[in-house]
Amino acid sequence: MALDFPNSPTLGQLFTSGALSWRWDGAKWVAASTLTGLYFPNKLVNPFMEIDQANEGTSLTVSGNYILDGVVCNSAVAGTYSAQRVTDAPPGFSNSVRITNTATASLVANSIVQIRKDIEADDMIDTAFGTSSAQTLSVAFWAKSSLAGTYGACLQNAVQNRSFAWNFTLTAANTWQFFTQIVPGDVTGTWTLSGNGKSLIFFVNPVVGTTFQGTTGTWAAGALGGGAGQTNTILSTTGATFQLGPCGLWVAPAPQPLLRTSIEAELARCQRYYEKSYDIGTAVGATSGGGGSSEYIVGSGTINNRGWAVPFKTTKRAVPSITCYSPTTGASGKIRDNQGAADITANVNMTSAGNFGVYGTTAATAINMGMHWTADARL
């Protein structure tokens, strides 16, 4: 039966007929899903790049740090880069992560620039990787660069000695393009499929030196980033940019539609790994705004040590690292003694995956203390 595809489709438009779906990539209709009647959860946290609790869109130097929730950027022997969440995205979406070259370098064998998303082991139990029952994965993502060319992508296990690599080509500069990849299950290798540690890593790599190039389209030993034929011109072009937009990874025989969950549900997923008391949209360390996020205790009498327990909105992946901030000065490691109009040292104790305790020491006979805080349990 002939399919009646829409005329004059827009970039990213989805067309469904029965159990089949296609998405317009700007030049042709590509298969988006063969099982749209079933639900396959997206394994990637913050897949639409909307949530950036720690930085709120601030540009950071790329050095293996979290640029936004669930997204790490790294570079090695590859110049200097900045990265941030930006409000430039494919049609129907709002955000992407953008890497910008701020200082060029010469390409060497072990040059690499990476955008990385990690997946927790308990979320990968249904893959059965490392066994004869290993399941097929499917990947989809949007990408854009100021330079057309061939780039690398891969999946790796946590110890980075098993890789499935492939290349993708951006045929036009400054144009969002949609890519998909089907990945057969890995029946060998070392895979952690339970617990709260890291299991699978999804990489999109703007630069891949020959050390990290290998055979594409199959599971292989080692830490690969892509195949031969990488363009790598971002490395030598000051101001060049690369962006990763909405993306998905599913245990499914074909890529699924990139459907958003509610912002509340996605924020809760992010807060398993990182949570702040500041309101969303308010930067960590801010001295104004933040709504009613501060925690206060009021007491009287002779008091030397006084504190309180702070519950998390979401149980953390592991016992988190706690940092307290004065809501008045933004100073790290401090509680604000509002009665005495001074910052005092924050003493954190009794930290668990569900809450933490904090106290301050003062000789005041009346206490009104407040603070902001972050809890970091990221992979």
C-alpha cells in the first residue's frame, strides 16, 4: 500500500501510519519507530537539555565537568572549549548543549572532544548485556555544527573497554539534523547491570583522533569514539561550535519518537543525582531570589549548637556531597545567623540518601538561622 506522506513537511515532523512512524530530517523521511503502540522508556536523564540546576545556562570551561544535568563535556589534547545550555534547538524543542572552540590546537592521535551522558546500572538491567540474551538498543539524537562534516558517536561500558562506534555526517553548516542508530546487544564484555553505579555511557564526539577511531557498527574492545574519516576541523577553527540537542536511548529494536515527559517528572529524575534548595532559574550562590527555599530555625535561651534536619525532595542515588551557602552573601560553607547579622560555619552531619543534618555554633540567646544548599550524588 502506498503511503500518503505529507507535502512540504517541516524539519523534525513526525508521520505515523498504523504501527510505523517516520520523521522528516530535512531531506527525506527516515524510520522513527516500528513499535509506536508500545512504550519504551528513554534511558537518558534530561534528554531535552532543559534542566541546568547547577549552572542555569552559565558558560563553563570544558574540563570533564557537568555542563547541565546529566551532561558532561570533556576534551583532551584538543585546544580549549567552553560549553553551556542554550535556547537553540530543533523545531518543537527549547534547549541544547553547545560547545565552542575558544583556543585552537593541532590534531594529534589522542585528541578528543566529548559530550557524554551516563546511565545508572539499575536502569540497564533489562538490557541483559554481557549474556546471550543481550537486547537491542536504539539511539536517536539531533545535532548541529557551524562546520559541516563527519563526526563520531559511541556507546561504552562503565570501565570503557567495550565500545560500539559509528559516524554521522552533518551535510550543512548551522542546520539541525536528526540521526538514528540501531545497536545490537553486546553478548560479551563486562557490564554492571544492577546497583547505583555507572553502567553505560553515550558519547557524541565533535573531535576524534586516530587513537580513538576503530571499526564502526560492531562491538569492539577498547575505548572508541568513532570510525575513520572524522573531519575534526572544529579543533582548528576558533569560534567553531557543535551542539547536541534532544536525544534518546531505548531498549527497543528501532528508535522511538522523542516524546517529552512532564517537566516535573524530568526534574525529579535529575534530582536523584543533584538537588538544590534554590528555585529553578536561580543560580547557586545567588544573594537574592530563590523564593522560600531557605531553611530556618528559631530558638531562645542559652544555645551554643543549634541545627535541623533537611529532607530531600527525591531520594539520592547515593549519599550526596552537601555544600551550604549563606543566602545573604552567597559564601560557600556558611549558614547565615540572621540574629547576629553574620555568616557562621555550616557543620554538616547525619547525611544519608534521604536527608542531611546541619548545625551552627553561636553563643546568642536567640537564633534565626538560614541557608541554601546543594546535594551532589552525580555519577
